[in-house]
Amino acid sequence: MRVMTIEEWTPLADAHAAQIDAWSLGHRTRQGERHPIEDFLWHYYSFRPSHLRRWHPGAGIGLLSASEHAGWTHYCRRDDITVVDISTLTAERRRALAWMRDLLQRSLEREPRFGCFAMHEWAMVYGLEQHQVRHEQAPLRLSPREIRDVVDRGVLRCTHYDAFRFYTPGSAPLNELQPTRETQIDLEQPGCLHANMDLYKYAMWFSPYVCSDLIADCFELARSARTLDMQASPYDVSQFGLEPIRVETPEGRLEYARLQRELMLAASPLREQLSRRLRILRDARI
């Protein structure tokens, strides 16, 4: 076990807290309408800024002079060293850990797919009027009829259950696949924007056993994924300082696929790190 002195770990904890404060500032201070990008991650994943703000070294790292950490859940003191106590991993969480690592590993081994062209957001508003959509504060940049025509002319290829489950009743039967929670582990693939955004969720599920540096990197990736998600959507995001990626055009689809590949390349080492850390946790003796 590596042991960090207070002089080593305090600057890391302070820098982490400052970064999360910067990322969450708008969410914490915004009055009125929600921001469909900045507020989305906090509401969809239900992790408060205060949760993410706490710095954790992760399992296997001991901290000297860490009295505050010693009082947190899932920590214990061993002499004058404070550590994350992996014995607090319940049988239920260990089962979830095994499932999650299998999901990550199989996704790493699977060929990426880049043919969805962000049509999931279009399928989520298919057949709806402006007042019926999830992000009512952002106007649609196309009419409901035009959105329907774009979806009808293309092919819905979503592989991700947590995106597919928000399809409208009219669009769900049009998808090539019918993802379910039970088939998620068979369909998850590394090109999927939502699968890469979910790395933040999986990392947070196993905080504090997973270190905060990795969790913060996953959050930053999720912010980038959500930005791309909304740029390629049928919503007008110009009021948030973003240019649309017009996936209803051949040029827009090429641009989206290029950015989707870049996102996958950024996600790949994070998925590998998270999978490796979960394997170490799974194999650790209590």
C-alpha cells in the first residue's frame, strides 16, 4: 500500500474541489430555466456536486493526517493511516461490480459502430409538439413534421437501452434493435455516445473505492458527450453558444461521425482504467 503525506494529498484534494466548483458553478447558481447540457448530468445521474467534490484517493492508498476522511463512510483508520475500507463492499455491490466489469470489458472487445448519427434525440421527440418535449426550454430548430420526415427517411440504429427507453411510442418500433436491460451487456459498444457518457455513472457508483482523479476525467468526458449530443439534436442550442451539427444533411452526418470517433478515442483509456480498477476490487481479499 502506498501512503501519502498531508503535503502530498492536500494539494490534490484542493485542486479537485476547485475543478468541480468551476464545473458546477452554473448549476449551483442558476435561477429559472435549466441548462440542457450543464444541468443535465446532475439531474440524469443524480450525483450532487458535493458528492463529486469530495476527493478520494481510491482503494489501496493510505492517507496520513486525514481526520476528515476518517469520518467518512467506507473509510477506516489503521494506526495513524486512513484508508478506504474495501470490507464495506457488500455482496450486492460485489455482484454489481462483477456485472459492470463484464460490461466494460466486453465493450472494449467489441467493434465500434458509428452509423447511428445521433438519431436517438430525434427519436425522443418523434411525433411530439414543442410543449411535449423533454427540453421544453430549448426550441426545436425544425418543425415536428420535418423531424418526422428526417427519421422516416433514415434508419434508427440505437444500441443503448438507456437512450432507447426514451424513444416515443411512434419511433421505438422503427429502431433496428429493441434493446433491453437484460441485453445491455450484449449490445454495449465503444462507439456509442451514451455508453461513453455512462463511464461517469459507473465510476461514481464505486466511489470512494475508485479514485477521484478518474471520476473527474469521466465527468469531463460526459460533459463533452452531452455537448455533442445536444449539438446533433433537433433542438436549437444557439442560445447556449453552440452551433448545431446538422445530421439531417450528409455533411452533418460526416461531421458527427468524426466527432463520435474522437469521443470514443478519449473514452477508451478511461474505460480500460475503470475496468482494471474494478477487477482489482473484485479480486481483493477482504
